[in-house]
Amino acid sequence: MEEYPDLDSNIQNDEDVDISNLMDKHQTIERNLTWEIRKLEKDKVLLENENLRLDREVKSLKSEISRFRTPPLVLATVSEILEDNQVVVKSSTGPSFLLRYADKDSNKMEIGARVALNQQTFSIVEIITSEKDPLVSGMEIDEVPDMTYDKIGGLKDQIRETIETVELPLKNPKIFEDVGITPPKGVLFYGPPGTGKTLLAKAVAHETNATFIKIVASEFVKKYIGEGSRLVRGVFELAKEKAPAIIFIDEIDAIAAKRLQGSTSGDREVQRTLMQLLAEMDGFESRGNVGIIAATNRPDILDPALVRPGRFDRIIEVPVPDEDGKLEILKIHTKNMTLDSDVDLKSIASNAKSASGADLKSICTEAGMFAIREENYSVSAKNFEEAMDKVMNKNKKNDLSKNEELMYN
């Protein structure tokens, strides 16, 4: 049989080529599959992350839906604690209820505590922790006012009485124990506007280490029944917790006017607030080491129950300063001013007949402004004359406008 070596060689070459092609194809397929697998693995990780995000979102939405479906609770205040885990609560809707509470809540349950009640069964669901009203907490003065007694002119007698009435019981209460008397705990400043009533209170806040709580009496006037009384109670509770403390009530005539018959519902709410204030100042319970300072420019309209001893032991008049007092005030306000040699403070004090302490400060400020307008670095007597004319004429116009209002009303 004849042999064909060339044919065998060609066949062998073709087989080698096919094998090589198959291997290349296999490697290409393998690379493609590896890339596809890696891509699928990345997609799997992305899908798992997306699934986790969606799960969290679903849980959040379910909790939000559950919160929307939860019925609101009724707020109530514990008014009496009885035996066998029973309490009497007064709800915000009006009626009172006799309820039982769990043993685990025994430590939290106290008179005045707020509780949340189920709307249908009126069972106690939760005891709300007693937190201070933010409005009350904001009344506490954190930064000590930069006002000392030596910055107040013409009020030597008033400063001495203030120190005796307010500072001494806080700084040295033993003196009163040795003498055998109860230290005074309240002082009322009255006088025309701008005479230094608030300055005295600021000086007390600076000189004492006690907690100083400041409030304008009009803030006690609220729209809803009981809100004003609750705010008064909160202020005194804060003062007792931070004792020794001083409460300064400015413009106290806003809630302390004489109680009259035939008043409106708004007037009656103000009177309820006043009665709460009277009870806190000198009621059945002692207010502790808490002093009270109040200020008003209308002492004639104050309720007699407020100004009696025990509530305000000292009633101090803060009048318009006399000539010597005006000179002292002018020296204080011109201490850092550059004055010409022709400026006579004594003459200015003599000519400012009806000027209050605030008017004298305004005169010094206006004199400085007139000097600045003239591009001078020193204040002259002429500047003070112009300032006095401006300030005093402005006061006269205000008095005339008030008289016109009284005439037309």
C-alpha cells in the first residue's frame, strides 16, 4: 500500500490549527464568562444594598403609619395620692378621675406630676417627667449685669435700704437670727419712669451671688385660663430649686391692679394670676430663701393685698433726683467724656429742673453727638445747652401729647 506523507502532514497541521483555534475560543469564552460573573457579583452587591435601604425605608414608613394610627393621650395632673396605688387626677378636659397606677411607677408618682391617660379606658399610660417651662427657664439671668452701686447717682438712701432688705438676708442671715426677727424678703420700688428702679435691681444682681430671675409682669398675662397661674408657680418653683434666689418683677402693675367687681373675663384671668402671685409670696407654704424685688411707676393702682407687710416689707420711693443727685449722675455719665474747660456740670444740673436720671444720661449722649457732628473731639458747654434743649423739649412734647389723649378720651 502506498503511503502519502504530504497528506498526513497536512492533516496533522490542520488538526493543530483547529486545536489552537478551539483553545483560543475557549480562553475567550472563559474571559467573557469571568467578566460576566464579576459583573453579576457587583450587581448582586448593589441589589443587596438597595434591598437593605428599601427595608429600612419600609420600617420607617410602617412606624410612621403606626404613629399616625395611635390615638392621642389625655393629659392630666395628679391632685391627690391615696392608698392602694390610687390617685386622683384632674384631666385637661375638665373632670377628675380616681385611677390606679402600677407598682413600678410608685417612685415617680407625686402631687403635681403630669400623667398621660388612655382616651377610652382613662388608664395611666405614662408619667411625664416634670420639666421646666422653657419660658420660665429663660428668665434666669446667666450673665451678671455690669452695674454696681457706684454707677448709680443720687440714690444713697435707696441703695442703703436695698442692701438692708435684699442683700443682707442673703449674705448674713445670722444677724437676723441673733436679733430674733424674720428677715425681710420683699422690696417694692416705685417712682416716675427713668429714675433708676431697674438699675437698682441690676446692681443687686451684680452684688449678690444668688440666682437672679427677671420677668416683666405682662408676661404673666396669658390667653388661656390657668396659664398665667401656672407660669407664676413655675417661676417660684425655679427660684426655690436655685435658692438663694431673687425674683425681679418689672412693671408689676400689669397684673397687680386693684380687683374690682363687674370685670370682664380677661380681667378675671388677670386676677387669678394675681391671687396665685399673692399665695406664692406669702401663702400657707414658705417660699424659702427667695427674695422678691418689684418695680412700678403706678403705685396708686396696686392692690392693697400686694403691698402689705409679709409680701413687700419695704416700699422704697425712687424719686426724680435733686440738684445734688443730678450733679452726681452727670459726673458718672461724663466720667469717660472729654469736656471743654467751659463745661459747668453744676450749672447743667441746676438748669435741668425736671430731668430724671435717664434724661441726664440722654443729655450727655446728645451732647457727645453734637460734638461729633461738629467734628470735635471735646464736648463744649454749647453742646450741652443744645442737648438739654433737645431732650427737655422732647419731654414737654410727650407730656402735651399725653394730656391731649386724656382730654379726648
